[in-house]
Amino acid sequence: MKKLIRVIFGLLALIAIIFISGTLFYGTKTIHDLLGENKKLKQAISTLTHEDQIGYAKVVRQETRDKKLYTTIRFVETARDDRLKTVLEKEYEIEGNTVHFDALIVTFSDQAVMDGKERSLYLWRRVYGENQPPAAGFAIEEQGAAPARYAGLLDRLRLKERDLFWTAIWDLANDPEALRRHGVKAIYGNAVYKKLRPGLIYVFKISPTGQLYPETVPDL
């Protein structure tokens, strides 16, 4: 009986060691390790294609209160594979009628993907009015979280690896000196502003060089 108890405790100790070792491994793993070693992540990144439309905005209403103009906008983020499909929709009230739209663009180096071709992610950050500092703007995506338009992209990765990837991508935007060490060619912000008025839709498009610009079309 005592021998059986010792065997059971030995097995429990071994399981605990394996669990702790795995936890420590993933706790110290970096985005560099994922990009350099994880074939599943490379395969996921290699499925990214160039996009020309990443969302749109329209004026819901404009009104004057206390001699100040306020513009309420509806912002829509569209799916990667279907520009008519909505993956995120929010409304914001901005003082004035000139609104800034801020996106984060992440370009992976050709060494970071399997086919040697560059890939990019487009992450919406915030909107803000001309009378607001950018830091006081309204968030579009939750920083550190997986953006709605990339839901499912990393499903083949372990949950901790997915969390590590998205947290690191957002954090690296504030540490450009670390980019080369982490298999990322560039992370940079791209903000555009536009004077908005009702009756129009402002479609946000990305050029092949990563430049964000709004295209204005009638709201039929």
C-alpha cells in the first residue's frame, strides 16, 4: 500500500513538473520565437492578402448644442474576405465635423513567412475630433485583443500563443527599435482626417504601399 502511495505521489510530482515547465516555457516565449519557429503561425500569416477596403463611416446626425457643432458617426469595419460583411460597428459623437481616423499597419518581413512574400495586418486604433488630442480619442479595437476582422486567423495556435501574438503586436507599435528582432518589417500608424457631412459614405481604402485614404460615395 505504501509503495502504491509513493508511486501515485511520484506520478503527481512528475505531472506538476511537466505543467510548470510548460508554463515557464510559454511564459518566456516571445513573438520572435513564434515567428521564427512556429510553422502554423507562418502558414496563418501567409494566408493574408492585400486588401483595398478595410471599413467605412457615415454621419448619423449633426446638431448644435451650446453653440457647438457635434457629429455622430457610425463606424463599420468590414471582413477581410467580404467587404459587404460587417465585423464591427460602433457609434461615436465628435465635437465639430472634422474627424480623424487612426489605423495601425503591421508589415511582416519576407523572412517571417514561408513563401518569402511580405504580408500586412491592418488594425483600427481610434477616432478623434480636431479639438481632441489623439490620446483622448475613442478606441475602435481593444488594444492587446484579437481584432474582429482577424477572428479565426490563428485558430490553429495554442491559446497562449494567440494571446502572446496579439499582445506583442500592439506593444511593439510603441517600441520600433525591437521590430527587426521580432520578424516584423514595420509597424506604423496612419491617420487620415475628413470634414464629414450627412448623405455621404466615407470608404477607407489601403493602397499597395500601405497608405490609408477615404473614398467618398453617395449614401443611396
